[in-house]
Amino acid sequence: MASSQQFHFISGLPRSGSTLLAALLRQNPRFHAGMSSPVGSLFNALLAQFSAGSEFGPVITQEQRHRLLGGIFTNYYGDVADTPVVFDTNRLWCAKLPALMQLFPQAKVIGCVRNVAWVMDSIEKLYRANPYENTKLFSDDAERSTVYSRVDTLAQRNRLVGFAWSALKDAYYGEHAKSLLLVEYDLLAKAPEKVLRLIYDFIGEPWHAHDFEHIEYDAPEFDEALGLKGMHKVRPRVSLEPRRSILPPDLFEQYAALSFWQDGSGSAANVIRIKGA
């Protein structure tokens, strides 16, 4: 591909620090990063046009497919072509590692993770903070009726949390796991400089000093369109604010058991864990 930009990817679970991480990385003038981009959707749409069942599939070669899919990235980020390193954020990427590694063999994937119970808690907290809005996260009244129906809906394999969790587990145990670095949200919030230094080492970039007291990122138009105001607003200071969960205890316990990345056996993935976890 003609572009000299280095592409890396931010993926993993929702409400696990991906927007915070992007807000920090973009402080480095060598880096471009942001919230979830449309590149993943464009990638899937184009892939469907030359896959089995499409009238165009038989006439498009593997080389052409490679160029077309790679061109989505280089063209979408053409307006920051002078920025050497681009991080594209999308929960889809953990499910697309075989394609990404062929397109960008040197690429790394940063997977943001968090105790799944706290992921559900964070989404539920946002839902309750918007009581006069039927967010697009739920398709009908049955799904949004109670905290139990809301959390169980989000956990389905084709929904916000369930898909991201399944894709992350796919990547964690897959053949390209060595290109994956999992970052625990709590550790990023507690020790951002230590975590960022490890990320810099992982992607092979020279260290850049970051300001953890003055962070700027918000996407109010996107969040309002989703019906979940504040979803991508990053607090100006990196910190972890302990609080009591608003989930019922049985629901919290059910989803707290899903942190598969705490077991390092059977995976070549890199994980930044809280010491002793």
C-alpha cells in the first residue's frame, strides 16, 4: 500500500477505557486517535460486495480485495496523512485479526478490558441518567423494561457487550494473539503513565510525555443520536472513582465471573494486569 502511515487498532469491551486511551494517545503529535470510527462498517460492507453470493465476487482477485480493503484505511485517514501513526477504534477489530494482520502485518491491537459486571453497571448508570430517552441500545419495551432485561439483552452475542466480549475472546485465543495487548481499565485509571509506557513499548514508539490532569474528549452529537448522553465524554483528569454498584448483587456476581483474560494459560496475548489479579 502506498501510505507510509502505521496503523494500529483499539478494540475490546465497551465502557472499558477505549475513549480515555484515545484521548491520551492523541496528545502525542505523532498519533491520531479517536472514538469508534465508521471504518469497521465500511470494511464489512465492502467485504460483502466481493464475498460468496455476490455477483462481483468471481471477478475480483485476492490482490484487488487486498487493495480495496486497505484503501478504506488510507483514504479515510487521508486528511491526516502527515500523521505517522493512526489508531482506529472499533470493537469489530478483535473479530477481524486474520484480515488485519494480512493488510498490516506490523499492526498491534490494544484491547481495553474491564470486569464485565462493571461494564454492565456503567451502561446501566448512563441509561438511568437519561430517563426521558429510549436509547437505541434496546429495540423494544420488553428489552428495556428492567435492569435484568437490559443487562441480559446487552449480553447477547450480537449486542453491544456480548459481541465485544465474544470477539475479544476470539482474538485472545486465536493465532494472532501475540499482536494483542489487553489493558485493564482500573489500572489505566490508577496508573496511566505506567500503562502508557507499556503500550509505547508494545507498539515500538518512542515515549512522549502526557498530561494526565488536562484531557479533552467529547462527542455529544454522536451520544445524543444514540440516546445515551455522556457515553463518550472523558473527565478532564485521569482517576478511578470507587463507588457502589447499582446492579442487584445476583446480577453483578453473574457477570463478574466472565473475565477470561485473568487466566493466562492457552493464550499468547499480552495482558497488563493489576498486580495480584
